[in-house]
Amino acid sequence: MNLPLYIQIKQKITQELILGRWRAGDLIPSEIELANNYQVSQGTVRKAIDVLSSEKILVRKQGKGTYVTTHDEEQIQLRFLRLTSSKGQKEKLENQLLSFNKIKPNAYVAKQLNITTNAYVYQIKRLLTFAKKPLIFDEIFIPVANFKGLTAETIIEKKGSLYRLYESEYGIQMLNAEEKIKAVQATDEVAKYLRIKKLFPLLSIERLSYTYDERPVEWRLGLCLTNDYYYKTELE
Amino acid sequence: MNLPLYIQIKQKITQELILGRWRAGDLIPSEIELANNYQVSQGTVRKAIDVLSSEKILVRKQGKGTYVTTHDEEQIQLRFLRLTSSKGQKEKLENQLLSFNKIKPNAYVAKQLNITTNAYVYQIKRLLTFAKKPLIFDEIFIPVANFKGLTAETIIEKKGSLYRLYESEYGIQMLNAEEKIKAVQATDEVAKYLRIKKLFPLLSIERLSYTYDERPVEWRLGLCLTNDYYYKTELE
DNA sequence: GAGTGGTCTAGACCACGGC
DNA sequence: CCGTGGTCTAGACCACTCA
């Protein structure tokens, strides 16, 4: 258990983030200051920040300093949305809340979120619309324990990204996520909202999102129409 | 146009790879040797290699040296295959060549491959099978100009990954790729091979692969059954 | 001009692989 | 044992931001 120094520094910085001492959007101390605090060279701090920066946890800005990544900036808004228009047009995304309930999760969702089936979760159903056309039917589950007092009104108010809400209202940062993608047929309920026929093929995108310490916080299932849009990804 | 030194070194190394002086699997000169050759410090060479390594173009091996990435190793075989079994079992992938033809591409494929519709391409159709069940129907297009003299026999012989064939027979390295994913319905032809009903939902995975200099070399369309498997990806 | 991150150097020592 | 990449340091200078 003799980790390289820069990894240890990385962990110390991460710890500050977990404890909430440095929050989303904050400017963290300069490299020189951190080097003095931790009694290591600036180069070692640099390397620690390099890693955190490549993990998109921190963001460097030359001449200004290093910041904690936030979902609250335009350009990062769509970080987790990989749907792209086939026609290249950039339409505005609209968001309609369909339902908001407090329920007990089924066994699968509970397991994914690492909670018991007796722990309540909020269930959010919503419809995403691009260019006036319904495109995605989302079903989202988050543990009540992490988001006490959340209401439908709050969700409607912050009509943009839920991640921004998690961050600003609950200090919970979504750092990364895993997606499992399949092709499925539309059910009656979904077909109605997406204005398509039952059994029409849809992209099923199951996403589990994590905050610090790889702790799962949100599970969602998105059902997407892929006539005019496609899911884009890169391999290397 | 005054790029950092380590980027210039990176470009010089890349140039050696493009010229084929260092080929897939080769051991490249040590950091110290490169530093002397290029008249820079070892630290600068390190940083150049760091970048190439994060791009999966080079692979470092402590105590041994730095190698050019190859598709010819077991662990890298499935680098570009993101399909995962829902049941967690690892079955062996089998490969059946369905057809091999020399044709003129349609406008779309020609555009993707950056060639004219008069330049011939090889069209390869094949069926991938896991655990005796047909899983993916692939249709692949590669410019004849890049793969002169390719035959069905060669493909069957190298029954594994085509990328390994491109590399060993033609010295063409696939470095990265873009995928566009949609949900579609099975056509008659595909339904027959995958042993499903027509109109059954399939994952349509369109992939454009690139070699050095972001030069596109292969376009393929994979149609996948996602009953027992799913496409897995990570977001950060 | 002061302070930040970005680049570059030179040199030390460590950890691993293979002879 | 030697040569490789991996870590760490100290110090120099550059490029950018902002007061």
C-alpha cells in the first residue's frame, strides 16, 4: 500500500471535494499553495491535478486558476447527452414533467442504486421534445434519502437539466455514468407520449450515474425515437 | 504556429508511424535515445509519449520499453466491440463470411470513405455468432485501393478480427472510430440470417474507422440482436 | 505588474524485466 | 547487473488574465 505521492495528493484533493469544502464552480487554491500545504513540489501537485482534470473533475483555466467542474455552464449542459440530429440542426430541447411519485423501487433498481427495496425513491417521468417533436421518454429514480423534500414544483422550476438541480439544491455532483443500450419495441404508454404506433422500434438507454467514491445516485431509462436523431459515440 | 515542443515531438513520432518505420507491435527507441535524437530533454519526450499513450497509439511497458499498439493481442481483441452479455457469461465469438464482392459504393458510403462513387470498394457481409446464436449481421465496405488483392479466402483464413488482417497484411492500423446508433426493424434478408421475424427491433450500429491523420478507411453497418446482449458505454 | 497555469530542463532515485 | 519506464524535485521561463 505504497501509492505514488501524486495519487495521494489526488486523494486528498478528492477528499476536500467529498467533504464539500470546495464546491462545484469554486476556485481551488493555486498549485503553489497546495504544494506548500501538502509539503510536496509543485510538479507533483500538477500531476495530481492533471489526473483530476482528465477525469473532468477539475478544470484548469490558464491565468485564472483551477476550478471544480460544474454542470451550470452552457457548454457542459449536454455533456451526458449524446443524441445528435441527422440533419445537423440544433433545435432547442424542451422538457415536460409527466409524473412525480414517491415509491418503493423494484429489486433491479434497488440493486443498481445500492439500496434496499424498502428504501423509498422518487420516480420521475418526463418527456423531452426537440423542435416540437417528442423524442425521449425518460423514467428516473433517485433515492429519497439523498434528495429530501424534492417536489414536482422544484423540478418544473429548474426546467433544464436535473443534474444542475442535484448540484445546486443538494450539492450532489454527477461525475460519470454507465449506459446500457438496446433496441426495444414501444409499449402502449410510451407510444402514446411519443405519438408513434405500438411496437415501433426505440433505443432503450439505461443509465446509472455516479458521484464521488463511485457511489450510484441516479438510475434512469430513456426511450428514444431515432428517426431523425442518432446516438453518437467514439471509440479509441 | 509555434506549437509546444512536446507536440512537435509527438508529431515526429507519429510521422515515423505513418511512414511505417515503426510498425504495429514494434519496440520503439527508449526515451533517452529519442531525447538525444531530437535534442530535447527526456521529460519532453515523456510528455509526447504520454499523449500518444493516452490515445492508445503507443503502449508503455515498465522495465521493457514503449511499443506500437497492435490489434494482435488477446486483451485488445475486443477493443472496438462494446457488446456485453446480460448474463455475464463470456462465450466465444464465431465468424461466418456470407459474401464478398467488388462493387461501386453508393453516394453515402463514398462520402464517408472520402472517395468517389467510381472508386471500387470491397463489400463484405458476415454473421457473428455467440454461443451458437446468431447475434450480429455485419456489412463492411473498404476501398479496393487500400486493400488490393484481398480475397474471400484470406478473410476466412484469418477468421478473427478484420482489423488484425488489415494490420498484418496491409500495414493499416485502425486507431479510432465513430459510431452512430439507432433502433431499426429487421429487413427480410437480415431476419433470415438472425433467425428472427421481419420487423423485429435491432440495434443499428454504423461505424466509420480511421487510421493515422484521421483518414477514414472502413465503413461498416452492424445490425445486432439485443435480447441477451447490450451495448455498453461510459460517460464522463 | 502580480499571480496563475503551461512548458521545459537536468538530475536523482525507485520499480520492474531480463540477462 | 543493466536498461527500461515511473516518480519526484527545484528552478527557469513563457502565456494568459485581471486589476
